[in-house]
Amino acid sequence: MNLWIIPLVVAVCLLGLFGVGCAANRPFRTDFTPCDTTQAGTNCAKAVIELTPDYKLGFVEFDDEGWFWDRRQLEAVEKLIRSEAGLSQPSAQGIILVLFVHGWKNNAAVENGNVQMFRATLTELSKAEKVQSGLDNRPARKVVGVYGGWRGLSAKLEPFKELSFWERKTTAHKVGHGAMTELLAELENLQIESNHAIPPNAPRTELVIVGHSFGGAAVYSAISQIVTERFVDMIEHGKPLKPLGDVVILLNPAFEAVRHYNLNELAVSVQHYPESQRPVLAIFTSKTDWATHYAFPIGRFFSTLFEKHRADKPQRAANRDAVGWFEPFITHSLLYSANTNTAGTHTTLNLQTRQFEPHTHQKMRESISNLHEQRKKWHPNAPAPAVYDFDDCMLKPKATFRPGDPLFIVSVDKHIMNGHDDITNPVLINFLREFILFCQKNPMQRAE
């Protein structure tokens, strides 16, 4: 953390003594009785487990040192996943499991915008799975969400709220190097156990990990060493690269590009990827993200002022720029189809009703059928990279992108994600729903 920020942070916390400065340092989810959100008059504000007809949602929270606030939250979430996957019953079944770790200025409060966004996204994933299962003539998998909460909102007053950016960065990396690694490992173990228990030719369990802002930094801190080890194993044995779960998605992540250098070098070193290789890490950064484009490098300038950097590589820039703004690492642009020649269905999501408008069931079927066509374009070791046409977006690779590279760093059009916190943008939510399906293996395949 920058030294010049310390007095300001102290000032904020002194104000907090009077209840107006620092946000409370406490867990939000303390009630371990599952809460049915459909029952009239039910208050689920403190519930660790939320129950809905479309999905189930569990909360796991971390303190400022990266410890679990209460390990019983993890145990409750594990029990929920086992129940939904039928692991305690003779008839196990695959599920769709999604972890979301929020970023700066957010927490696990019931009315928090990130919590509401995650609920809406889980609803749409459930709808898409029901349509997909109809096309495949198989039972629909249940959807389970896990919300990773931490004190992303540490100050309630300006300018201290904005100035908490760098201090919260330090905390995010503590969270990532702390108990979050255990959470990710436990979720993957449950995925593996589930896929070993399901009958042959049954839909498999998918695990998707999503992080936003400093939540993206926390997730990256938690997975980077593990993915590096698996990359080395892939190179030695020719196996597809697999992260924790099936795909990791980071939205406007706030960490320096130098942290991604080793993984990028490993990706560049691979001559041929296995035919079954799928994307495993995708970083999406808005072209209008002021926080990571301007504020982040200013903070890094002061904190790296006395560090020594090599002259033969752009090390200084990589140590100051956020990963999504370091040009040598960028692999794709995500373009809004209204600005291209792509003819999409142009879906709009109403976050109040959580309904696609005017997406009909038939439109959803057409969208998923189109995804099957886009998946066919993914050919590791193809002579040239392909352009992928999604519902409202076009994923266009740079000329330097090598087909089969499982690491995406994507520059995003402002109509899809405008600024640092625009992760509730209906176009983005619809694209992420499609991208998750695009990255999936055949749902009927067993996990390796």
C-alpha cells in the first residue's frame, strides 16, 4: 500500500469510531437455516443459503486477513452442493456450479448490486440449461451459485471511498492467498467427486469461477500457482490444460500485468495444443474502465518507484499497468454487434423481472444452436484464429493470437461493459451466459 494513503485511511477509520467512516468489519451471512425466497414475508438478509425455484445460492465470507469468517458457511455450502448433486443418494446427477467473487466497494449484503446481479445471472443460466437439455433430450441440470464475500467496501464516505482502492488491493491478495484457495480446491473436489458418481452418458458437473475487480485479483492470486503447475504438466505429458474447474472468468480485474507474465510465457512456449483443449482463463476489461486504466497505474507508480526493472523487456510497464491494459498480453477484442456486420438476435435483459426481452423460447433455442456452430470454429492448431459471433457480440482475435491458446485477455466495447462496475449490463450478462456454454466440454463427457 502506498505510504501517502496511510494517513487518509487512518482518518477514515477514526471517523468510523463515530459510525460514519469505515464500513463494518463483520460477516453479513450468519443464519444457517436455508431461506426460501419464494415464501411471502421471508427475510433472507442473513441467510447463508438462499433457495429459489431456478437455483440455489450459498455465501462464503472472508475477513481482511483472508481467513474464513465462519467455517460453518463453507460446510453449509458443501452440504448444499452434495444435496443438489445427489452425492448422498443412489442417483447422483451433474449440476452447474458457479462461484462469483465480488470486487471493490461491494460485499455480501442482501441488497448489494453484485449480489442482485449474480442472482439474475444464475436465473438466466438455469433457463439456458433447460433449453439446452431439451435440445439434447436429457434432464436439465440444477444450478448452484456460491458467492465469495469479503470487505470490498471498507469506507462509506468520499473521498475515502475512492482512496480505499489501493488499500483494498492489498486485502484482495490476502484473501486470494488465504482461505479462498481452500474454497476453490473444495469446489473442484466436489466437482470431481460428482463426475465420478454420475452414471455413464449422464450430463457432467461443470464448475465456473468468476471474479470482478479486486475479486478478480483475489481469484487470480488463488489459482495462478496451481494453473502454472498444470501448465508444466500439460507440456510434459501433452494433456489439455485445466484450471480449477472448467473456466475462470475475470471482469475488469485490478492486478498488475507482471503477475500474469509467467503464465503468458508458458502459453507462448506451447507448440501444439491437444485437440480437446478449451479456453480455461478469460480476462475481460472494458475500454472505458477508468479505475484500472488510470487510477491503478498511478498507484503502482508510487509503490514501484524504487523497484529495479530489466531494460531488455517491458518490465516496468507490466509492473504498473493492469493486466487488461498491457498491450502485449491482449488476445481479443469483444465488439458490440450493432457496430459490426454481425446479425445477432439482440437480446435485452430486464434486471427487475429477470426476464429476457424480447427473447422467446424459440430465440433461446436459436441462440444455443448458434453456439454449437461457434464451438465448431474452435480448432487448436488451426492455420488462423477464428472470429466468433455471439448473440449480441463478436469475439475477434488479434492477428498474433494462436488458435488453441487457452488464455484470453479481451478488450471490451463500452456498449457491452461501460466502465469498472458495469457488470450488470444486460449485453454483458447475456454474453457471459453464452461464453460459459461456449467454453464447456460436451456436457455428456466425464471429467478427466
